[in-house]
Amino acid sequence: MKEEKVLKAKLSAKGMQISVVSDGSYDDYISLTDIAKYKSEDPAATIQNWMRSRDVIEFLGLWETLHNSDFKPLEFEGFKARAGSNAFTLSPKRWLEATAAIGMYSKAGRNGGTFAHRDIAFEFASWISPEFKLYIITDYQRLKADENSRLSLNWNMNREISKINYRIHTDAIKEHLIVPELPKQYQSFTYATEADVLNVAMFGKTAKQWRDANPRLDGNIRDHATLQQLIILSNMESFNAELIKRGLDREDRLIELNRMAREQMQSLIDSAGIKRLTDISKEK
């Protein structure tokens, strides 16, 4: 695999512990070695025996065709043609080296063994025992529910942090920009304008411009922000409060805030953790 995968959790199925690993993306890989131990004391031989079947080779080849642009179809066809014969044997290592497959991989050392994408792992578990497969799926669903609950908590926490920082931001506006004698309607206009300083710095448009461009969408511009944008907006609110206290005018602050937004977006854009949170929030 191109990216290193690390132990994420262990499933519990009929008293057996089955390792789940991840590279930080949404897809998980499950230990075929641990699953095979349910049936045999020689898991490597059990996995190879499973891979002798033509049906299994066709399944693995189809999975790779759907998910792997570097998969080698000619080598796959060679394995498929020989699969099922008495003399045919196939190990995960040989399969990976010959076809450039990504659906399986082997890991040495502690917590090592043969791992496969969950789609493939569930297929293997069904071959081992349909009953055992159901126990694995049930606990895997429990694992994902716990994980999504934690991610939801982190998402809500970011929203709350943004709200807290917005209070700091508006307090700075009130103390340093709002003239006490100014009529209330002008005070509220100043608040709205300062909010739009952040909107323009982050999104390139004011809240009204966004609403005019998106008349069918509910909520406001920030309700449709990405996780990266919410994090940066939270930081910008505190930074803008400091710039206001220093006496910078609105034009200079807009330049500084836009620079900050571009720099921080560049730092967050390739974050695997941010991408994972964003993907999961979209699925919700």
C-alpha cells in the first residue's frame, strides 16, 4: 500500500479479537489472518486455500477493476484461467506482486498478517462461516457508530468554538468601532459589515451576495462552509479582534485576513484527517 496503515481498533466476534487498520481514510482494512484463526491454526494456509477458487479470483479482480486504476488485467486473466485446477496455488504476496492489487496487503511483525479491504474481508468471512461473518459485521457496525459519534462531537465542538470566538469578535467591534452616540440601526450595520469583512476574506463575497447567488439554499453562507473554512473562520475572528484593537482600518484588515485565509487553507487542504471528517460529514 502507498500509505502506512496503523492499528485502529479490534473487533470482537464470538470471543475472538480481529484487528482493523486504517491509513486515516474512510476505508478500513480487516485482518484476514485473525478471521482465519476461527477455522484453522494455520491461517496462512487457509487464506491461500480460499484464493485457489475461480469465484474468489473473479471477485478480487472485479473489486480491483472498480477501485484500482493501476490493476494489471492480463496478469489477473492468467490467474483466473488457472484457478480451480489441482496444481493451482496462490498466496496474497504473489497476487499483490503480479497484479499491483490494493485490496489486500501483508504486514510483518506485531499485529501483522494479511489484511484486506472490508469488502473483501467480509467475503472471506462468509467463506469461513456465514454465522461468524454476521458477528463480525455486527461489531464492525458498532465500531463505526462509535466513531461517527466522536466525529459528530468534534464537528459540533468546532461550531461552538466558532460561536465563542465570534463573541470575542463582536465585543472588540463594540469596544473599538461602535460610537456610543451612533443610532442603533447604524450599530447593527457596523456589525454586519464586520461580519462581511470575514466573509469576503474567506469566501470572496458578502452574505447578501451569497444569498442572491443561492436563493434556493437554506441557511447562510457559513452553514454551507467546509470544515476547513469553519476552522479558518474561527481563527480569523480572533485575529480580526486583535487587528481592530491595534487600530487597523477595514481595508488593511481585509488584506491581512485574506492572506491568513489563503495560508491556512493551503496548510489544511491536504490534511488526511480533515478530508476524512469532511467526507463523513457529507455522508450525514
